[in-house]
Amino acid sequence: MKITQVYANHHSETLLTDLQLYVYPIKSLRPISLPTATICAQGLAYDRRYILLKPKPNGTYDGMFVGVQPEMALFHCKLSSKDGSWTHFTVDCHDPNPPISPSNMSLSTSMEIPFTPNVESLERIAIGIHAHPAYPAYRMPDEINTWFSASFGYKVILAYLGDSLGIKMEDEKAKSWISAIEPMIPKSDASINFSDGAPILLVSESSLEDLHPRLEGDKAMLEKFRPNIVVDGEGKAWDEDFWGEVKIGRMRLTIVLTGNCARCTSINVDLEKGRMGEGESGKLLKKMMKDRRIDPGNKWEPVFGRYGFPIHGGEIRVGDEVVVSRRNTVHTVYSESALAQTIPHSLTMMVDGVMPRLTGVENISV
């Protein structure tokens, strides 16, 4: 996992000796750690393509989120080899530690789910997500929904966010987002699936280590912050606050870092118990408030991590070297209208055929 080759010139600052990669096939469930990953237009391939929903009496759905339903932390995802290829992943429901009595969890089985289902046989539904009140999605089969409902102890459905759907440009709310990130997307696209902040979330292990002393003998868990890419930071805690761009690997795949990731109560969840943490583990958000409220545009929430947009597609792997190729002189300030100002308009994403694109890949970083 160590970097074996270092590139340095007067434009770049050498950064890393380590790289970790994570995808979250289902929003807010536990991640899959990967040795390699494909960067596509919407971030890492297969990241957050699914979302769990709670049906409402009026026929609409509430999207589930670990900060509201902390029991989601008990569901672990892992790769599943079917017919010799990695086309599926498996979800296992783990017994909380200590166990819940009586337990609602379906602990003796697991569920295998395709990364890309055949949508022709699935019911198409509309869900409220991001800026869109009727985002198109596909309801997964009853077998899957029944398993999740039994495991959670209440009715749940799994929705696939689909291919080539996205938010259409004529949607009024979406127009401001699309115009802001237009330099980052293929010019031939008529729609885009965008995330709360950006397709990729990058964090530093050095900054994570700076949080450990705040918890009085406990350690902050990296997984609570739900990153896609983890770098070691070379011992410089919070240096990433000023990163404007990084390049990864021999192909120098570029990610433009456009904003800060503001944190919420989800980082207080006890991942082993599937409920909000008690004692030190439940105080992490409060303890970060002291010195991590660094974004004047989001001044009531502490920051950890940087959101980014990929400029090039390709493979990245654990052990790839990473350099900071552009630094900001001041902290990024969050606002939807300011997003366009944080992205260099001279940069454009590779055209189709060069930039791998898996349409329908959703990238919500929590």
C-alpha cells in the first residue's frame, strides 16, 4: 500500500504515501474497501447507486439516512463473486453489540444484490431527492424489500437510481447546480446525477489522528466520516482545508476540490450498536465544534474532508502516489452560487469515449 514512485516539480507538492478507497453501494450502509476503483463522471463507479426508503401513507417516500436511522450502521456490504465476476455485492445484517433484546434483526441470512440490475423488469417510481421532488428511480424486487423490512423491523424498500436518468436541465432548481458544475461534465450530456456536495469525498488520516485526543482515550473512527478516498496527509493535520486540486497515480488523474464537507449528527452514531453513541463516542460532533467551524458559509457545522469533481476518468489503486497540484490561499466558502467560482472554468472533462461514464451512479457522501 506504500507509494513506490514520487513525482515532483515546481507546480506540484508531493503529498502521500498511502491511499485507501471506499464505495458505498447503498447510501448510509457500511462501505466496501477496494484495492482498485474506477473514476467515472459521477465519482467512483458503483458508489451510492441505491437508496433505502420508508414508504409514507400518502404514497411518497422518505429517504433513509444513518443520522436519523442509526440502525443502518448494522448493515455491512461486501463484494460477492457470482459466475466468476464481481457483478454483485452482499448485504449482511450484523447483531448489534451488545445484542438488542428482543431483536428485530434478520441475522441468519444475507442478501445478494447486483451492482447494475435489469431495470426492464422493475417498477419505476419517483422519489424526492436533492433539488428534485420526483427523481426517477426503480423499485427493487419484493424478495429484497421483504428481507430489508424484516431486518429493520419496519417496512423498507430498496430503490435503484437508474441509468441515464438524472436531473433534467429544464428543472429550475437544478439549473443553478448544473450551470455551476458544467465545466466538469461531458458536453454531450443532457442530464446529470449530482450529489449534495460533489461526486467524491477525500479525507486525510493525519486530520483523523488529530481528533483522537479529543475523545479522552477513545479513537475517532474513519468510517463514520464516509469518505471515498483516504490519503495519509504526511502528518499535516487539516492541511487539506486548502487543497484546490490533487493528481493521483501515474496517469495523473485530476480531482478538483471545490468545497468543504460539513458534518452532522451521523458522526455520533455508534457503528457497533446501531444507535447514537453514549459517552465519548456520542460527543464527537460537539468536540469538533471548538475549532473546526472553518467555513463562513456553513458556520454552525464543523468541517472534515473536501468534496471534489473528477476531471479525468481511469483506474486508481491503493498505493498510488498523490500530489497537491493546486492550493488555495484561503478557506473555501460554501454557497450554491459560489460553487461556480471554486471551479476553474478552463478545465473540462474528457469527452465520451475517453472519460468512463456510468450513468445513474449517485454520490451522496453521508
